[in-house]
Amino acid sequence: MKAPVMQKGSTAGPATVGREAITRTHELIRPHIRRTPVIEVDGADFSLDGIRIVLKLELLQHAGSFKTRGAFANLLTRDIPKAGVVAASGGNHGAAVAFAARKLGKPARIFVPAVATLEKQERIRRCGADLVVIGDRYVEALAASEEWAAQSGALRIHAYDQPETLLGQGTVGLEFEEQNPRIDTLLVAVGGGGLIGGIAAWYGGRIKVVGVEPEAAPTLAKALAAGHPVDTETGGIAADSLAAKRVGDLMFPIAQAHVESVRLVPDEAITLAQKALWTTLRIVAEPGGAAALAAILWHRYQAKPGERVGVLVCGGNTAVAFGGA
């Protein structure tokens, strides 16, 4: 019997996606996920004197990203029909749903746009899911997945605008606080907002949660400026993971309440952060996974002396390696 996390049909918001529900979700999915490690380094390792940087390495999660948490939260709390599950993804969510579905013995069909990297497409195939590559951007893959769900009866698992997804991603915050309770600020990359929404709901304003987006995909920044989710241009080096056309309706009130600000970074900063992770720590992160670090290396987030800055390295599904020392 599945343990209830939220009542079906409920609307997520600051009151319903909170610490109690996230704690219950973590208890449910814990046997199926990795408790990813945290490493604390002197800021001087990245030429940032006087601060501490605390990195949570969620790229070491099953299927290569934090998305596996939300995938298991969905599959373990919702009734799965014979047709199985369907998801649209830039790559990471699809890989996570495919992984969780295989582990739980459920069929899965994943729709991705052409922008999804070959590494992510191969990971989905290796998990045994049916892979459909369609369109140039996530929004086109999403439309195709919804059409398939209507035809087949498969259960939709949304990449970010789903209560169970928010609760699963919120368990990153729960673990981070247990592993390093003294951080002052947490930098989180933003695509559709499921990750930062879940994490911000967990912390509830007790630390600064700062979003980081590519300049080419300022989805949350524009939504906060407008006072509601709006369609936004998408593109850039991290387009396969941080280029949702608009943020989720469910996470937006959480962001309004608990996200301190959003910082925008250029593609050059993301590439710099990828190289810095490799040269300093021998960590190979995908562009979206390195975006949070880019904000502090590019000085879009200015840490105060003595500040302890948490950085979420959220994905590592890339075949790119960096040479040199």
C-alpha cells in the first residue's frame, strides 16, 4: 500500500509543499535514492578569499541528476496504469523517470526535443524506456507527450509542475541541511523551477535561497518581475536542462515567498564553472549542473566575508571532459 504524501488533486503551494510533507516523501523514496555527498572547500580554491563553499554533489544521484528524487516520488505515490508512465524532458527528467520505472517494473515512454544531448538520450535508452525525439525545444516534446498520454492512458509525470515532483526535489534541501546545517546562502540553478521550489519550501526563509538562470533563459527572473509566470525566450549552452518556456504555476508562489533573488549568468560563466569544477575538484558537471557555481565565480552573487555559500551541483549527464591540469 502506497503511503500518502499529498491528497490527489490538491494544489501545491507554500502551505502544502512544506517540511512535513517533504520529510514524509524522503522517508518513502530513501530506499531508492542515493544520499549524495557534500564537500566543503575554502573559497580560495576558486580564487574567492574569505568565504567557504559547500557543494552538494547531486550529479552523483542515480541517472545523473536530482530528477530521480521527483521521479520516485511520483511513481511511489500515484496509481500507475497498465500503459505505464509518460514524460517530456530535456533529458535529465526523462532519464530519471526511465530509471525509476525500470526499478519498479513499469513501462515508460519519454519524449525529448532534438536539443537533448546524445549522452542523455543514450541513458534513457539504457534504462529500457521508449524514446521519442521530437521538436526543437521542451515545449514541443511536452505537447507530444500529452497527446500520447491522452491516446494511451499513460500517467503523465511532469518535470516540475507537479506536487509530487516538488516534494521529491525538496528532499535535496532536507539532506543538505542535515549534512551541513550552517550554510548562510544556497545557490540553485533554475529551469522550470521544481528544484528551487522544493528546496525553498524546505528552508522556508531560514536561509537565503538564490536562483541562478542563464541569461538566455531568464524564466523565473521574468516571472518574478511580472508577478506571475510568463512565456520566456529559451536558449544557451544549458538549453537541454535550464530552458523551460515558463516556470511552473505550482512553484511560483513558493518562489515569491522564499526565493531571495535570481541571478543571471552568461554562457561563458557556465563554461568557466564547468572547467573550474574539473580543474579544482575533478568533477565533471553538465552546463546546467555548473550554473549555480557560475553565479559566484562570475561575481553575479557577491558573498560577504565569512559567508558560507552552498552550491548545488545538480547534474552530470555529459560526455564532455576537460583536459589540462
